[in-house]
Amino acid sequence: MTHLLEVEGADVLYGEFQALHAVDVRLTEGETLAVIGANGAGKSTLLKLIAGAMRPRSGVVRLDGADVTALPEYARVRSGIALTPEGRRIFGSMTVEENLLVGAHSKRPGPWDLASVYEAFPILAELKGRRGGVLSGGQQQAAAIARALMSNPRLLLLDEVSLGLAPVVIADIYAALPRITAKGTTALIVEQDLSQVLKAADRVQCLLEGRTVLEASAADVTRDQVAAAYFGLERKAS
Amino acid sequence: MEWVNAVVQGLFLGGSYALLACGLSLMFGVMKIVNLAHGALAVVAAYLALSLIEHTGMPAFATLLVVVPVFAVVGYAMQRGLLNRALKFGELSPLLVTFGLAVIIANGLQQLWSADSQAIKIGALSTASFQPGADLSVGLFPLLTLVVAVVVISAIQLFLARTRTGRAMRATRDDGDAARLMGIDDRHLYGVAAAIAVATVALAGVFLGMSTQFTPTYGDLVLIFAFEAVIIGGLGSLWGTLLGGLVLGIAQTVGAQLNPADGILAGHLVFLAILLLKPSGLFPKAVPA
């Protein structure tokens, strides 16, 4: 069976520092994977690798069986990968609606357009004439996810959705997630905050210092197992 | 009445400065490139129009149909071939590359055309005028230049505001890395922005050649006026550039009214005063962080 996304043996370096060591990630179509880990575990690097903003020293990234390792990020959007970047990166001088239209730049056909995105995030419909730069953190996060959806991705990458947001806002954003995955979009969510993401995901993969230390179904895994992997307690015990 | 006349003439002179400056403003606005070859490119366009007239007998205004598209292609090629590469080495490199281009262009023109001054002849239009008031005389050609400047700048503004490519340019200006993640190929986009910028400067250059005498090194002066218009108006704002051109033009003609030798000096002084009192320009682009 072909996976929608396959990352195989990825080594990624920032100069001398190796952020990822032979990391493998596999996602089947329609699945939601949570990649968790502490600060500096290599989660955002993994997303940049998949989105094409970074190149591996060795290893392969495949989308639906096709090698996309050499494709730049703008070409990956056309092939169906969209990233909601860390820090949200909303275009500050443009309105919410213009931000969404820029998200649709690749003209990929699919279920997402202005109407369906406003339906999934009603708050954005109210704010559509507002400039991106004046939105609150939660509004920006909603806009950033909606903007990524406008490219009708097969694979949606979400980086640190909860970072800097109030718990109630985080809950709102996670509440919108099932409406997204219900349309068949495969999602890879990177998080430090475990409270919401374990409920949203089908599977969990935990990174520690650039290596995979735990892979499990979200339903089976216990919080203790996750915590042990998260902080590297397992390795010290063995 | 002679003061009203000076202001009106300044307005028209300013139209030509605005037309010259809008490409400079666009390139800075979209890709933060200060194109020091901008003035030189305007002069090349004037020479190209001149040789088309001499060799094919084409009417002066018809040369625009050739010169403007050719320069759009030149702009795209210059961006993709030189400036995109230079950008990888930081903000200073494109500055050096365009400085080099300006020197090469001026010397190349001198080789081909000698240092003699030239002009593009447009016949009766160059002196045609009408009198809307007793002591007021409006030249048709300066009026045409101002109208063209307003139309060109409005068109670029509309393009940036309403089209898919225009939106992509504004997104790239706000955050280039995020724009690439939206599927925007910034190398191509920069090429398109440079094509538009260089096409407008070609148009401005031909108009300049029709209104005044030019030499191969005339681009230096053009660059200074265009720069002053951009800075007076506020960096990165095209409406600001239009306003900046008009302010500069009026300052020059009113200054010349005070003392015929001091027109250009008055323009420089207004420019310096604005740099001193309102360094962000009269029409600063409001981009929230």
C-alpha cells in the first residue's frame, strides 16, 4: 500500500547541528498524526522538510509515492502539501479575505473555497475586511489554517497551533479540526501542548533530540508513556 | 498670476517625474531592490526610440509599441538573470549590480551615440498649448505626460489591489517566506514586478526624450529626480510617488520663479527638508508589523 506521505531516513542539519537523525514518518490518506516533543526535538524542522523549506542531507520525502525531495516549497503546494507555519505568518497589510485568496494562489481544485472556509471558521467571515496585522493571536491562527486550506491540500501541516494562545481559544481551533479532516484532508499536527492534540489525532509520534522515540495509536497510548518519551525518561531507565 | 503659472507648470513637470519614479518605487516596494540603473534604462529607451525613428521612419509615438514591450522583457530577464541571483548575497549586492549596469549602459551609449545631445522630435505637439486663463498657458505635451503618469500609476495600483498576481506581490512584500509556502514562486513574481517597472521607465524615458534633450549620461540626473520623488512621497507607496513627483516639480518651478538659476536647487532643498522633518515621506505606507 502506498502512503500519502513517506519520509524515509531523513537527516537534516543546521550547519554543524544535526536536527533530525534518520527520521521516518508515514501517513496514510485521511489519517491525523500528531508529532509531539519538547522544544528543540526537531518537530518544526520535520515540517519544514516536508513543506520544502529545508533540504535533507540524506533521506527522501515522497508524496503519494512520488519523490518530492528536490521540489521547492511553492511547487509542493501545487502537488498538495500546505503548511500553517509556526508564528502563523499572516500577511499583515492585507485583509483576512485577501490572505485567504493568496492561500488559493496555486488554484488547486477541491472542496475548499471562500464559502466553505467561512463555514468552517465563522469568525473569519465576520473579520474578512480586517487587516491581518490587527487580528488577535487566535484569529490569526484561524486565518492561517483557513489560508492553508484554500490551496485544497491533500496533506495539511500544522505547526504549534496552540503556541501563545489561551486554552479556550485552543479548544475552539481544535474543535474546527474534525470539520477539516472530515473532508478527507490528511493532517500532521506538531505540538508541545498535549492536552488537545491527543484527542484530535489517530496516531502519535514522539521526537526526542531529533530521533523518534515513540510511535503509537492515540487511542492506546497512555499519558505516562507519552510523558516518558517526551522527556526521555525511558532511555535513561534502560 | 505668474505664481499660479509656476505652480501649474510645476504640476506638469511633476507628472514626468512621477512617471519616471513609479518603476523605482514598485521595485523597491515589492523586492526591496534599489535600482541604480533606473535612470540609465530610461535614457536607453529614449535612444532606442530615436534609432527606430531614424531607421524605420516610424512616427515618434508608435515607437512606444516596440520600446515598452521590449523593455518589459529586458526587465524580466534582468531580474531573473542578475538581480534574483544577487539577492541571495544580501541587500547590498543588487545595489552594486545595478550600479555596475548604470555605468556599463552610460558608457555603451557613449560608444554608440557619442556624447552629443539628442532629442526625439514630435513636431507641433512639442509647442502646442492652450490658454485656460489670462496669463496661464498649458502645454499639451506636459499635460499628456501628467495624464499618462496618473493613468499608469492608477493601473499599477489596481493591478496590485485586484489581481491574483498583484495580491501575490503584496504577500511577498509582507512576508516572502510565508508567500512561498502559499505556492508563490517569488523568482517569477520578482521578474514580473521588474518587467512592469522597466516597462514604465521605458515609457517615461521616451516621453523624457520627447520633452527635452538628452545625452548618454543624462540617466544620473533622472535617477536623482526619481529618487527624490520616491522619498518625498514615502517609500513603497505608489500614490505617494505620484504626490512626491508633483511636489518636486512644483518646488523646481516655483524656485525658478524666484530665481531662474535656482529651480533644481529648490527641488533638492524641499527634498532635504522632508527628509529632515518627515523621513518616512508624505504618504508613508501603513504596514502594521
